[in-house]
Amino acid sequence: MQDKDELLREAERMGERLSEWRRTLHRFPELSFQEFGTADFIATVLGTIDGLTVTRGIGLETSVVATLGTGKGPVIALRADIDALPIDEANTCEYSSKTPGVMHACGHDAHAAILLGTAVLLSGYFRDRPLSGTVKFIFQPAEEMIDEKSLSGSPYLLQAGAYDGAELAIALHMCPWLPVGAVQLHNGISMANVDVFRGTIRGTGGHGAYPELGSDPTWMLGLVLQALHGIVPRRVSALEPAVISVGQIHAGTASNIIPNEVQVEGTVRSYSGKVRDLLESEIHQAFSLAAQLGGDYSFHYQRGEPALANDRSVNGRIEKAIRKTEPSVEVINQAFGMGGEDFAYVTQQLPGAMFFLGCSLDDGTERDLHTPHFDIDERSLPLGAAILANAAIGFFTSTEGHGEQEG
């Protein structure tokens, strides 16, 4: 029987610490651009790990970046996001959120705990071995939301140099649709472009008893919605991933008053740039129907993070690390879906890849991402930390001009 991987053994020995870190972060979630306590906690833990240099405030005040190494030779970046979501937690476990209306419903608490564990593993591994290179541990704020400049955290850290010198970058994401012991990988486009549209349909409004005396934007809305919902099945090839969803409709102040305007907002998802352009144009055309129906309209389309493009060679490194860590892990090659991920900005700038780490709880409760019941099986934490650590070691081992560093 093959001996268990050295780093996985060590990660499992620190399993309680990983869970404790994750649960502390889970109890005290903070929204995007507000992760001050989260950053303090992460920096404090990093400060206890031998050999790390910890820097705060690169790009955003709440970012934390730690480096391990000589500052010379090849550089690998490992990234975890740290922000939470505006969701009221429905779980009643002892570590449930203590902040009303805010919850770690996307696993960023686990991502941060795993990366802290990876830092511990690599610090210990290279304590008595030469490290001819540098590992950057990047704890990124504001993955979930954008600011008034329409930017999330990733572009800020890139612009400020957090990834400078890195030859590749790796991130992971918790995966509640797979069990512990399964990992999802995918080459190329794996998550969607994320855009938002806002349209206002205008009429004259009027008294509800005399609709013939004015123009009714709620009537126009019906035809605009028909047009919106017909775009994907009739204007986009069935072979192309695309989604248009209306999320908000606001109108009116009383039952007997025809409003003078209706506001509509929604999200748009796509994989290709060509389809992204087509969707924007078609949605604009849908709102323009209001002008043909005796009303008027305004339209705003906001492009968010790009589609996540996973580099094939980086995925190859991740898969080798998975096999070294635990050969029994099931590797599923499939795109991650129509969700968005601002790590996509990083993979636009340098070779990088994200993998999804199985974490489902077999308790009969649906615990999907971005829901009030989201939770994980914490046995996934040591596995994630060991995979990231082995990926970093494999990178240094295979980099030309640098010697073997076998465990």
C-alpha cells in the first residue's frame, strides 16, 4: 500500500486548526470592501508562521499578501477570496453568523482557512529544504461585489502589483454539488462573463379608472419582457452558453394609479465575447420597443468580470498535485457553470486556473452556493490545503534551472 502523502498527513494533523480558522471567519463575516476584522485575523495567523513576510493594503485596504521565499527565482501566486454576502444565515450551528444579514454563503471562509493551512504546510516543508523561488499567498477582498468604479477586488490587486513576478496563479472554490474526495477541473472558459442591465420604460401614467387618457408603461413592460425572454432561445445558438434573467421590476405607488415608469434590472451571462456583444445589443433592442408603443425608455448596460479561462498547463499541474496528494480523488472534467468569478481578471494577465473542491454535506439539506443554508463538510479543508501545497512544490520542482525538491 502506498504511504499517505507527507503534506496530506500534516494537513490532517492540523484539521482542527483549519476548522477553527474557518469557523471564526464564518462567525464574523464582512461584506466586500469592508473586511477589516477578517484581514486583521488573517494577518495575525500569518504572523505566527515562520518565514513569511506579511504585507497589508496592496490595492485595497483590506487585502493581505504573504510571501515565502528568497525573492529570487520563479514565483507562484496562490489566491483566496475573503468577503461574505448580504444573506441572512438560516443555519443554527454553533459557528453560524453573528452579523445580521451577512453570511459566508460562498465558502470564502473556507478558501481563506485552506490558504492559511497551505502557508503552514509550505513553511514547514521548506524549513529544512532549499526554496529557489517565492510563493505569494494572496488574500483578496471584494470578490462578490463591485464599487462605484464598477471594479471588484481582483483588478485593484493586479493594478497595485500583488501578482507582479508571478509565472502562474492557482485558486480553488468550494463545490457543494460534489462530495469530499472529488475535484472538478476544466480547461478553457469555465465560468461566465457577468453583466448587468438596467432599463426604464416610461409612459404618462394616470388615473387607474381612465387608462385611455394616458400611456401605460406596465402594458409596454409585458411586450418588453416577452422580447427579453425570447433572446436566448431565438437569437443565440443552442451550442453557446447564455443566460438572461430579470431580477427586479419596480413600479407604482398605489392600486388606482397607473405609474409613469417601470424599472427593470437583470443579469446576463455568457462564455464568448461574440455572444456577450450580441446579448447587449438584443437587450437594448427589447427596451426600444417602448418607443414604438407610444412610450420612451432609457437603457444602461454594465459589463462586469470576464469569463474565467483556465490554462491547460496550469490545470495539468493541479491534476498532478491531486494525484500526488490522494490518488483516489475523483477528477471530473466539466465546466463550472454560469456563475461569475473575478479570478478571471488574473487569468487574463497570466497563466492560471481555478479548481472546485468537493465539500457537500450528506445531511439531506440543499446547501447550494449563495443560499442561507450553505455549509461544508470540513474534511475538505485538509485536502484542499495539501493540494495547493503540492501544486506549489511541483511548480518549483519542474521549473527549468531549479533542482528537484522531493519530499
